[in-house]
Amino acid sequence: MGADQFWGEFGPVLVVIASCALLVAGMAMLFNCIQSSRFLRSYRQDLNQRVGGLRIHRMLEALGVSRRSYMRKAAFSEVETHLSRCQQCPNTSECDAALEQGDTSNGEAFCPNFRELVKFSRRPRGVTSRRAPAADGSG
């Protein structure tokens, strides 16, 4: 059996087998991508819930940053670092007082995350989410 005769008989079969193998490999890669995106979505939701359970979410609000925006813009490792710092923070009373007063202008003095969280804010430094009373007393 010569090469021409071999390819003439088995060439189409080999093309079909190779095509099927590529199709199976492509489907496996697609399945892996879907699984990865599900994992990442679940991980992001978990991080979002953890942010909501700590003071950091109140600091973000005071800086005018929504949790959604923060979670979209921050890298997962960055969020983990911020959460760890917030959980281990020794300045919780200063943080609570500043957040209650709506004044984060000295946030750098007590918040280990402040410098990085400000980067996510569109507001000028120290301007908080609470409105100041109007000068004419109209509130």
C-alpha cells in the first residue's frame, strides 16, 4: 500500500477524528472557563459579604465609594489586605467616632486602609457622605 493509496482511504477518516478531538478539547476548555467564572463570582460575593460585615464598608460609604464600585475596581488580593487590616485594627474607637461624626478628614491618622481607600473615591479628601447643614440654617 503506497502513501497515496493510504491517504486516499484513511485521509478523510483521520480528518474527522482530528476534528472531533479538537472539538472535545475546545469543549473542555469552555467548561473550565465556565467553572472558573463561577468560582470567581462566588469568591467575589464572599468578599463583598465580608466587606459588609466590617467597618471598612462604612469608611467606603463615608468616602463616597459604593461597595459595588469598590469590589469591581479593587483586586481580590487588595480587598483581602484591606479586610485583614480592618479586622486587626487597634483604632476602632477613633474609627467609630469619625464615622459617627461623618468626618474622615483625619482618616490617615487612625485608619490603616485610608490612603488606599481614598484612591477609589471621587470626592475631595475629607469630604464625607453626610451633608453639612446649610449656612442659612435651612438644613
